[in-house]
Amino acid sequence: MSPEQNDETAPPPDGWRGALTRRSFLQRGAFTTAAVAVASSVPGISTFVATTATDAPAVDTEVSDAADEAGPLTEPLIAHVKDAGTGEISLFQGEREVVVRSPSLARSLMSAARK
Amino acid sequence: MSSHREAPEISKDPVADSTDLYAFRSPDAPGTVTLIANYIPLEAPDGGPNFYEFADDVLYSINIDNTGDGFPDISYRFRFTTVNNTPGSFLYNDGPITSLTPPSATSNWNRQQTYTVSRVDMPWNRWRNKGEIVLGSGLLSPPCNIGPLSTPNYGALANSAIHSVGAGPFSAKVFAGQRAEGFYVDLGAVFDLGNLRGFAGDHAGGGGPGLMNGMPGVNSTADVNVHTLALQVPVDQLTRSAPSGPGDSAAVIGVWTTASRQRVRVRKDGGDGAGDFGSGPWTQVSRLGNPLTNELLIGIGDKDRWNALPPTSDGGPFLEYFATPLLPQLLPSLYPGVFPNLAAYNSSAHNVRPDIEAIFLTGIPTGVITPAPTFTNYNGTGIKADMLRLNTAIPPASSPSNLGLLGLDVAGYPNGRRVFDDVATIALRAVAGATLGFVTSFTADGAAGVVDFGLTTGGADIPAKGTENYLSTFPYLGTPYSGYSNPALTPVSVAP
């Protein structure tokens, strides 16, 4: 089996050297990013994503086929704003992770988290 | 230890901490291979009231590479579900547990686990775990061995937790539950600057107070338990094709175990854990192939990273740890004058250790072990990846040696690993230079062939000191030590 044919032991999209240990994950989360639990409870998020055509989230190409495998809409969704400047956001749902890039969505989430 | 508490972060997460891995041709079941992965280090048998158990939020895997490319071709996965049968009770059990039955509010056993075991085959189009085949679900784990009143006739009780499972073309015998620790080593000696009790007089600190030259070793893992995932699988369900014989690389499988957690876990207010949930892909937090790799070779700053990365990373960022390991450099300093040839080799310009690379990373090609010239467990590609490599075409030994290949028993470690193999001594002798002469011009020091931990009387001593209760049948690791009778300072009237 080649590296790009993945399971939990295969390389992550950003390569082995960038793989996150639990500790580095927490460190990065603490110092450089914001993680926000998002469900339908965050006002305006779904509307924002659906209507902001000029700033539509760019879905990471390596996980773009995850959409058809998404879990039920009732399953909790976690958003991890990795970099507010570039708008890189990881969305976790079920056993999936989708990376989107949207500075305005990142700003909106950060703003919602401060309310 | 083999891999108990071997890295800083995973030592704080014992339910995901792999301790030992075994892979061997089943001596009593021709045509099958037994795979055993142990988790949860150093379980005190009396460690209640919340006795040890697997974690519901950990994905446990036993992986097999049968193509030599360093990636899994087959993965067996275990997922656990835990229930409180009687939430109002503070006890593990309210009465004797005499049989295994599905979770029920009327059960004497309060805290009970069931599990699902599945198989994933990974051709190119099986990305993201599609194609996972459930071999068995709702399988019953046994309770821990509490004592004669709570878990009477424990051996029979645990035997009823051996399940035959299967789906489609795949079948297996499976067990998941507590077992007696089978690995043996003198930890106190290892971690006191390699102060091997039988050779302490030769140590650089020899003659000081407390050193016991000539004393037998202490089995630090005697009388403790572990949690075992065990599978017995037909050989032809593990190899990529039917091998023509022991010299065919198709006979060789590489085995390693991993534990993974989901990227995110959300804890709910209230603290009972009932509303907690995980989210996101599974990310690896523990890895184990060969015994002692992470323990003795990998630097402390890299140990948790090693746990998180796949075997193929061993040919990349971790290769230096295998090519020029630190322990062989230390031995001549710890034991001045005892390893002069090793000291000279270490100081030479070409002091890499191709023998360590072969044992741990590629398997051993045919013709290398001159006393056993036809032996091989080479992966056929030379791709470097730490795995336990088993040549499945080599039958079980009729008169095994716990020194495995060093004892010219080609059915033992590093050809796979059996429960009784003295892997600590084998590894110690290897790093001391006993295997270096097979692959380069080197004459091993005499001490490299005799140094040990003092826990066996020799290669034929299969039930090594403190491990007397190995089983002759699946799951081979012994009946766990009971909480009532262990630690051994309590009256031992009920064995084990």
C-alpha cells in the first residue's frame, strides 16, 4: 500500500514531519490558534457560509472528497481555527476532518467566540 | 521494559500504551499464526475497586505488512464498549462472577466490557477505512482476576472469552482481556546505569556499597498483569500469496500494533463522562513492533514522536538511532575492559551497526546467519521499517530456545516473537556486538555471548523465573495473577 492510501497509520496530508502529536496539538491550539465548538448554535455561521460567494471557503484538495462521506447533520461539529490570518480552519465531524480556508469565516468564528 | 511506559507522554495514558507484541506460528494449531498485542503496563492485581480495562475511546490495531513496503496491507481493529450493569453499586462485582453473559442489570458483575473486532484490507481504493469487515461484535471480555470469591475458577471463566469469529473468507480465534505479564527483565538493574547484578563487579561503579556481584536477577515484571488482544489466524489469510518455502519472501510478514485516539475530545460539564465525545480522524499515539526499540534506541526527545509516526519513518528521521545506537557506545564505558573489541569498533570511522538495522528494520537476508545459513526473515525489499518480522513458513520448534536465533532456534526472536523468548537478553547481546560479526568484519567480545539479566538458567529454561504460568494453548499468556493472592506478601493459598 502506498503512502497516499491512507488509514490512521498512513501519512497525514501535511506529511510526517508536520504530524501532530497530542502535545503539539494542544500547544499549537494554546498559542497560535483558536478552537471553537460549532454546531447550529453559532448564529449566522451556516448563513454566512452559504451566502458569501466571494469568500467561499476553499476546501483542501486532499480532503475534498470527504463531503460525500460526512456524518449526519446532527453529529457535533468542531471547528479549529488554525490560522486566523490565512483563514485556515479544520472542521471535525465524526471521523472526518475537512480543512477550509476562509479569512472571513475565521474572523466570524473568532468574533463569535468572544461574545 | 519492552515498551512499558517507554515515552514521556504515552506513560501518562496507560490504556493506550502498548507493552509487548508477539507473533509466532501456533505450536498447537498447525497452519495458524498467533498475534498478541498487550496494553496497560504493570497492572497491580489488587488494583481495585476500578480494575483495569481497555478504553472505549481508543482504536487498537494489529497491522500486517505482507508486501515489504512498510505500509499496512491488513489491519485488525478492536473497539470496546463499557457498561455499568448496576450503576448504584460502588463495587466491581456484587457477587461471584461464574459465567460470561451479555451485559444485564441482574449481573453480579458491575463494570463490563464488550468489543468488536474487524479486519481491514488495504488495496489502493480502500482509502479512509472503506472495506472494514466486522469479524465479530458484542464479544465478551472476561473480568479481571479479582480473587477466589469474586472470580472462582478463573481459568475456565477466561477460556469462555475465547471466541471464534469470521466473515466471508476470513476467520480467527480472538481473546481480549487480562493476562499475566509474560515479559521478563531486571528493570532495577537496567535503570541503575546498567548495573547487571551478575556482573556488577565489572561495572565502572563496581565495589561500591549496594552492588551485588554474582547475584541473580530480579524479575521486575513478575506478579503483574496486562491487558491482551490476541488473534489466531490461518497463515494464508496473512501472507500475500502462498509461499513456495521459507526462502520465499512471500512467507514473511511484518507486524506492529498501534493505538489511536481521535484528534479532538470534548468533555461535558458534570464529570461523569457520559456526554463526552470524540471527533475527527484517528491519530496514532502508540506504536510497537520489535521489543525495546523505543525503550533503548530512540532518544527521549523523539520517543512520543516515534510513537505517533508509521514504521516507514524509521528509514527517515529515526534512522540514525538504529544505525549508530547509543547503548553500544555506552557499554564499554559502563564496563571498562569488558568489551574491548566493541570499544575499538565504536571508535572506528565506520562504526555503524548494520546488524541492528537488519534485526529491527529489514529482516535478515538468507546466508547472513552462518550457523543457520538458510534462515531468513528479510522483507524482500530492503525498505527500512521497524516491525516484528515473522517467516511464516518456518514451523514451530520442537525444542525451543528462549534465546531464539542466538540459540540457533530459527522459530524464535527475531523471527517473530514467542511469549517466552528472552528478548531483553537477546537485545542486550546484540547491542553488545554478538550479531555484528555476521554482517561485517568484527570479532565479538566474549562477554557479548554471556551477558544476561540472570533470570533464566539457560536457553532451555522456557518458564523463566517469575513467568511459570505460560499456557500451551491460545492465548498462551498465563492466567492473570489474582488480586487476593498478589502482591506475594499476602498469603498465597490460591494459585496463581
